Amino acid sequence: MSQISIPYVAFHPLEPQPESVAIQDLAEALKLPPELYVDADHHGRVYCPDCGVRCSRRPLKTPKRRDGVDAFYFHLPGFDEVECPHRKKGGAGAGGDPGTREKRAISLVTFAGWKNLESDDESDDDFDGDKSKPRRKEVQNGSSITGRNGFKNIFDAEGNLLNPGKFSTVGRLVQLAKVSLNIAVQFDGEDAILLRDLIVSIEKAQQNIKPYIGKGFLFFGRPTSIVKGNYGRVFFNFKSPEHELSGHCELDIFEARGWKTFERDNYYLFYGTVEGDEDHSIVRVLESGQIDRVPSTARKLFEGLR
């Protein structure tokens, strides 16, 4: 039976501490909601008041997990057949009040450094890719990355995410966006951000560039022009009456992909920090993993992001 959230537990210190107690013994026990739990005082001494099975809190020592989910109580394993209103037959999705179900973690992927041209690591395929080239099926934590359910995250006893997924190309982020826009992305030294907030259409940014200046985002759009310039750069220009934004891509990255300047009928995607002012801004693409593209026929992928 799947668990649903337990709003409070009964504090019942004994010596030695049993794995379960009779519920009548908990009638006078202190009722303890998750926010009042103190690991040093309560760990191993709290029980479900409705079935008597010992409980724990996840995470133990902090009020929120790394993915932002509030701490919650759960039954210790090994008592799945014990009847309890905080267990639901047929899985967590079978009926019941959604507000009382066990809180689910948002999948998290962490930054592994941008893939460069010298990298021979195939674990982070480009999204554009040659269709004639076979693509490996990647598996993380026992679940296909591109499968319907996305990542299967596993947490330790303190609520820390074990073996989180990693990314090194924007192509991987686009693949994950196809699974769920609620997957969280975390760059080194920064707070996690949901994909739906990280991926921004250039048209949207051009309407009001101020919130984006000085910050990193994954931009997408169809350029009005692509120009080879001096000093080994290629410029992806996006002009509009409101604002002019351009991506400055290293020439060797552009040529290594086999892209041509006349190929504007694609959505180009590139990650970087916005530099500039309210009239003109740039995003520098210095590593191969920072940029990718999809054909214009894939525009439906971005309809929910505009």
C-alpha cells in the first residue's frame, strides 16, 4: 500500500524503542507536526497515531528538502500490510484527496560543466543530432531519462538527493523539458530553478529585457539573421522594435556543427548571461554545449513556454 502524508505523529519515548505500539498507548502522547520535529529529541520515538507504526521525518534535520519540498512524516518500511488511513491501496494515484498525498520530489538535474568541442563524452547527446546516427538510450537511477516518468529520484535518510541527474548541453535540457517543465535545474553555487522558468523565448525577453540583464537563461527563437563577423564569431541576431538581442557564438562551434548562415528556419537555443542595456543585449556562447537547435516543425515543444 502506498503512503499518503501523515499530518502529525505521537511522541512516545520508551527504552528500548519498539517498531510499533498499540494505538491506545498513544492516546495521551504529545502530538507533533512536522515543523516542530527536532531530530536530536524525537528521532526513533515518534509513531503514527492511527496505526502505531514507528515513523520518521524526511528530511530529518532541515525543514525543506533540497528540491524545496516541505518536510513530511512517513511510516518506516516493513509494515505495508498494516491497515492505516495514511496508506492507500492501489498506489498513490488511486483516489483520495490530492492535498493529503505524500509530497513528491521535483526531479533535479545538476550542472556537470558545458560540453566542449574536445569532449568525447557521449553521455549528453545534442538535441539537433544526425538522425542517421544511433542515439544511446540513457538511464538514470533505473529510469529512462526520456521516458514518460522522467527521473526516478532516490533520497537518503536525511532527504538528500542521491545520484541526481546531470547535464552538460542545452540539448539535454530540451529533452528534459519534453518530459516535464517541472524538472529543476541547478548550476554550481546557485539555487535550483524549474525548467519552465529557465527557458525563455526571445520574443518574451525583448518585450522587457530588464529582469534578464545580468542573469543566465536558456533562450530560444528564430533569428532574423545569422552573420559571420570578425574575430572568429558568428552572430545570431534577433531584431524587433522593442529590443535587439544577439547571440555571440564562437566560429569553431558553429562550423563543427555543420551549420550554415542561411539556415534561419530553425529554433536556435543557447544558454548564457545577458549583457547589455534596454536597447541592445548579447549572450556569449563560448562552449559547444551552450547552443543547439531544433527544426521549425518542433515549434509545438515551445508553445507552453511563450
